Amino acid sequence: MAQFMNAMWSGSYRSIAPKNVFRSLAFINPIFRGFAQQDAQEALRTIIGYLSDKLQDEIPESVERAMKAQKAKKIKDAEELKNHKNEQTPEETAVDASSEVSTNSSTNDTEQEAKETRRRITYDSVLENVFGGVLRSRIFCLQCKEISDCAQTFFEVSLSLPNRKLREKISKRLEEMGKEAIQVKEGFFASFSNLVGFSTRKFKLIDLLHGFCCPDELVGRDKYLCEKCKKYSEARKEFAIAKVPQVLTVHVKRFKYDSYFGSKLSDHISFPLNNLNLAPFCTRELVKDSSLSTLYNCVGVINHRGSLNGGHYVAYCRNRVSNKWYEYDDSHVREVSAREVENVEAYVLVYVRKDSPTKLDERARVMATIKQYRQDYLDEQITNNDHAVYVSKLWFHKWRTLVDPGPITNADILCKHGNIEKSIFESLQDRIVELPRSVGDEFIDNYGGVVLDPSKGACSVCVDKVALAKRRSKECNRIRTLDRLTLRPGEFWYLIHQEWLCAWREFICTEKTDIPPGPISNDSLLMDDGITPKENLKRRAHYRGVVEEVWLFFHDTYGGGPAIVRESINIYAKPFMPPEAGILTKDGSTGDDVSDDDTDMTGPEENEGEKPENLSSEAEA
């Protein structure tokens, strides 16, 4: 995908065939394998979902705790301010009492938003920052008046073309809002024309959005199991947008599968190219925030030409610089008028959120402050960086481009311990932005999160883990080089406690623990004299053999002992201590004075000719 984007914006190609992207898409979702025609909306959803999972960074626990504390403080301050206002204006108490349900609803909203925030801040995803919104589902029990809220993240809004029943709901909703109800003439000819793909029905996109948010009556078989009533009760369910996305993707459900053959709905949807307002479909808390815009401009349209059984996709995109529209039909590109785009049979619509005046003023003011700060630094009016704070360049770019950049997590720079990652620290200056402390404090107050402190250096825990990883790799490769299954002439087997070897494998090969195995514990295999083996010891279960080079490596690295040397891998065989080895036994002797009588086999006989397992092969297993 990155290669495709770089090639597309390089200006070196007239047109590009995204073959590698399609191959990757087929690998991600098997439905796109083969040469059958596929759905553009499904492809777009698969790409965004996959990239959202891959391009997410874990938010450190320390940052998460700081953000929770900041959010809790804001909620507490808001409640204290509300109580203070109520004390100053007693006449508002009656109003608040009359809207008790609304107040409880707002409280539940706050609690649910806090729960949703706790759930979502585990990871910070760039794709979710751009395409993700939050949809609130609210169920109102008609029996006990209890309100239950549920919030979920969405990347697109799928809208159904209204049938007769849905149009009645939409008309009722519009009349309650003081707007004109939709008027659609539908008879036999209109139904037949729509079936064959020549529909004359016309709808507005705003009406489809009203249909999406229309309340549903949960009655009869659809009754709601109320947690407070502890029984199935009649209820009302409705949707509202609790967080609007930066890029809104609208999918119009044009394909019907309610018959044997299926059909495509060719109803015309009139949609605004500018100033689509989502305020009527948002929660009251979102609408009240003047810094968050709910206006959108259309930047892209996907049109499907053809029928359910076959067709062709054409895209219409608006150039950000020239504000002109272009049609993209495979390798053919031509400029089109806005009127032509409005008459397109839209299948997928892409809208981009407009900046609010408050956001534009904030950007202009902050950028002027940063410019003045940098100029003062060049003029040596600022001699040190005590008045500077740092944030990741990724978050700063989100602040400059998105209406709601989210909290300052710096998750792309920090490790899970809340410190700067070792691999990033060397190129840290290319990943951060220096800001005046006043700007940093303003960002923290407005968006929450934490700023960076490069003076602390790289994470010491991660540095230790990097060193440990290098040690593991080096030690494992060394053992693979030294380990052998056979002896050379004049060599002997060195027996090692199997329990110690298992601890070494867990530390070096499987990485189940970061605790070294400690000194070699061969004394667990011997009696108190340090020479005679204990009874009933079995090969593989209690000990195993390695060549001299492996033993010397283990002994030099971890210490311990004593050395148990045999001509075969049998601990009850005659002990042998080569004079040139000079390795002491547990009691300090060289073992050369051991007699045949002292080496009587007290354990089970073993096959002396059997070869040992290779250490490296066991490690890989």
C-alpha cells in the first residue's frame, strides 16, 4: 500500500494498476480471490479494517492512567460547575426536575463515554482517528423509564433505501422536527421500473440519515429484557452519533437479496457536495461543543454502472487544490462538472469534515506562537530549553489536519513502559516536535495526554531487553556451532543435570523467562562425596551428555559443576578425569585415584552406544 501511494503521488505515471494491492487484498480476505466481480464497498471496508489493526500502537499504562485521571477531573469539574450554577439560580431547579429523564440520560452518557474511552484508549490507531466514529445506541424502557446506552466504533454508515414503512417513520420524524415530510409516489409501474433498473423514485441523502436514526419500537416478539425490570418490556431504541469521524464514508444499500434472483435498486439519491450537516443525528453533548464542527464536504463518489450480475465501478474525486472534479474510469481520467457529479447514481460517498472557526483560530494562534518561539531561539533570546516541551510529530500532524486529533499519547514513540523506545531514540529528533511550554499546557488542557521528556534517554528496561536478546542470539548460535552428536578420537562425554538444561533452554531458546539458569547443578546428581552418582538416575530424565566444547562454554558462562566425565552417556559407567583437563571434583581431587571398586554400577544399565540428542535441534523444537 505504501509503495502504491508513493507511486500515485510521484507524478511519474499517467495511470497505475494496483496489482500488488489487489494481491494483498486477496490474501487478507479470501472472498477477493479469483476473477469474479467483487464489491467496491467490501474492498474499501477490508482495506480500512486491516490497516486499522496493523497501524495501531499500544498506549503505555502510565499514559493511560494520566488520561483517565484527566478525564475524571474534567467530569468532576463539570459537575461542580453545574451544582454551583444550580445554587445561584434556584429557579432552574424546577426545570431540571421536570427533565429528570434527560439529566439521568446525560449522566449515563458520561459514564458510558468514560467506559468507552477506557476501552478504546488501549490502542491508538491512525486509521481510527481518521475514519472512525462512535455510534451510541440508546434503549428507553417504557415500563420503568430506565435508559441503557451502548457505544461502538464505526468506519462507515450503511443506509437503506426506504420502503413504505420506513418512509412513514421518516415522515413522522421530520414532522416532529417541523420539516416537510418526504413525498414519494409509488405504484405498480414505479415498482416494476425499479426492478428492471429504471427507477423514477428520488430520495435525499439527509432523509436516508433520518431513517438510519429513526427510533424503533420494541414490542411483541421484539420486547427488550430490561435489567431493572428483570423481565421483557416494551421499549424504544434509537441511534445517535456520539463522535463524528474526520472522514465520513456513506454506503447506500442498492443491492437486494430478498428474492431468488436479487435485484439492484436504481433510485436516485440527491446528496450535497458541500455543507452536509450531521448535527440532527448527533448527541446533544456533541452539538453543544462549538469547537467540534459537524459540517462535511463531499470529496469522492463511487458509482456502480450495470446490474447485480455484472457491472463496472467509476470513481469521482475532488481535487483539494483546484476544487475541480475528475472522473476515474480505469486508466481514463477526465474533468467533469459538479452538476454531473450530483446526477451520479451514488453507491459510496466520501465526506471530509470541515474545520470550525474555533479550530481555525486555534491553529493560527498556536502556529504564530511557535513561529515566534523559534525566532526568539534563533535570536538567542532563549538560551536553554527549560521552556520547551516535546510531542510526537505524528500527533502534531494530526492536530494540524484533523478537527479532533485525540489525546497526546505519543504511542508511536513510547514503549509499553512509558519511556522512549531504544530503537527510536537514535533518530528521536526526526520523530518529535519542540513546542513552547505554554502551547504544551494548552494542548494538555484541550486534548489530554502527556508530553515527552527526551532528557530521560531510552527506556532502561528496553535497553536491558535488547542486550538480553543479543545475548540469547549469540549464545544460541554458539551452542549450535559447538554441539555434536559424535565424539572424536580421544574425547569423552560430559554429563549435565537435565533440570539445569531445561532452565537454560527456557532462558535462552524459548524466552519463557528472563532469569538466568544459574550455576550448573551437577551436584544434584551425586552423593555427598561428590563422586558417586545417586541411585535410579535415568538418561534424558535426569541427565544428558554434551561434548567438551559445550561443557567448557557452559562452565565458563555460568560456573558450577562438578564435571562428570564418562566414556559413554551412562552416569554409572567408570568415572574418567583426563589429567590434561585439570577439572576438580566436588571434594577438590582430580578423580584420578578412583578405583574400580568405587565405580560399581548401582543404577540401571543403559545403551552405551546410543548417540545423544543435539542441543540445537531440541532448542528449535
